[in-house]
Amino acid sequence: MTEVINWIFIFLGLYWAFCLFWGVRASRQITTTDDYFLSSRNVSPWVFALAATAISFAGWIFIAHPGLVFRDGFQFANTSFITIVVAISGVVLLKRQWMLGRRFGYTTSGEMLTAYYKGDGLRIISVGIALLFGIPFVAMLYGASGFLISELTDGMMSRTFAMWTLSAFVLLYSIMGGMQAILKIAVVQFVLFVLGMILLGLFALDLVGDFDSLNKGLANIAKDVSSHLGKTKGMGGGNFPGYFAIPGVIQFTDGIGIEIPKGGPWTSIMILTFMLSVMGIQSSPS
């Protein structure tokens, strides 16, 4: 266990050193406020797409998605279709915004809103909404990341210390290098996110054994293990284990935490509205 913890500290140190390197390097290239806040208004569409994906989704999907699949089973796994929904929304909405930006010189959505509506009202509102959503969201991610580091290091780093250390490094390179440092580090975070999800699946499969062992294990769970979800009790066309079936199209209950839905909360409508909310994160002008 000690050897594993040492490797964790080594990789954390390398990652933080990389972040500081880009913070220092970007700071030396800053000469104007546009360089600092807008990366000289010269961001490649591919860099923006990868960085926006990493900033918006990488952190919470890497931590929360496997955990919720473990807790709620395959009915939650259907929310993975957000990869398709988000791509479609990007093509429909962000491509049009990008074309307007190229045509009229807009770099941010706030500039576009100000020019179209001839005032700063919507720009201020969009910034306010972004702060109201972003601050609790980032706090949740830091808390989850701190807990993850604490568990991986077997308590050698407390959750609070890990959380504040992470936030201090992010704040440091953001202040030093501005938007240029944030974008370049976010691109690397996107690559790490993709590799992390693939490696997480491979490690899980290696622990199980092989696909035959995985299928047998899932069959045993469906037959013998009683979950907190129970069974669908006719919702979704039969009496199936909640871990493995979507409990119908929609269920009307007194509310989450008051009345337990039959077979679990992830009905078809719940999955659809969840995907639409994630699409809203990407499409939001904030």
C-alpha cells in the first residue's frame, strides 16, 4: 500500500508542477488585458472544444458517474447518452455562435448579447447566473476531489487539506497565466479524463477477471442480491430488478425523499431531463 501511495504523491507532484509551469510560461506572454482575460482573442476552435468539455464535464463525470452507476445500476448508466446530446447541441447552437463570432469579431457570448440587445443588462445577468451556479458546483468538485485523494492516500492527506491544496494550485496558475494557462491545462485535463475513464474500466474488468466472469456476476446479482431500489413491480413491463431495468416512462410520487419510486428514480423522463440539463450546461451563454 505504501508503494501505491508514493506513486500517487509522485503523479500529484508532477501534475502540480505542470500546472505551475504553464502558469509561469503564460504569464511571460501577457502584455495586455486581452491577453490575460481572452487569450489574445485567438483561441483555436479545437482548443476551445476540448477545454470546455474538460472544464464542464470531466471532473464530476469522472467522480460521480461511476459512483452513481454503482449505486443505482444500469438504469443510471443510460444517462451516458449525454455524449450524443451534448454533441448535437454543440453542432446546433455553438457552431452558430462561433460563426457569428468569426463574422462580427465576438470572442465571448457576453459581447454578442451586448451588441444584439444594445445594452449590458443580459451580460450582467449571465455573469450573475454563472456565479450562482459555478461557485457551489466548483465547491462540490473540490470537496469530492479532496475526499478521493484522502481515500487514495489512506488518510495521509485529509480531505480538507487536499481540497484546499487543489484549490490553491488552480487559483495560483489561473492568476499567473490567465485564460491562456487555463485553456492549455484544460486540454491536458481532457486527455487525462479520457485516459482515466478507459483505465478505470480496464482496472474494473481486470479485478472481475474477464467478460464471462462479469456476466456471471451480474446474473448472480440480478438473482440473489436485493438492492435499495427493489424491483420495478410492473413498471417498465415486468417485475425486474431495479439495478438492471428502467422503471417505466414516468412515475408520479410525492417527491424524492418522501416516497420511494418503484424500482428506482431513473425513469425515461428522468433520464431525458437529466440529459437536457447537462446540455444546458454546455449551451448556457454564461
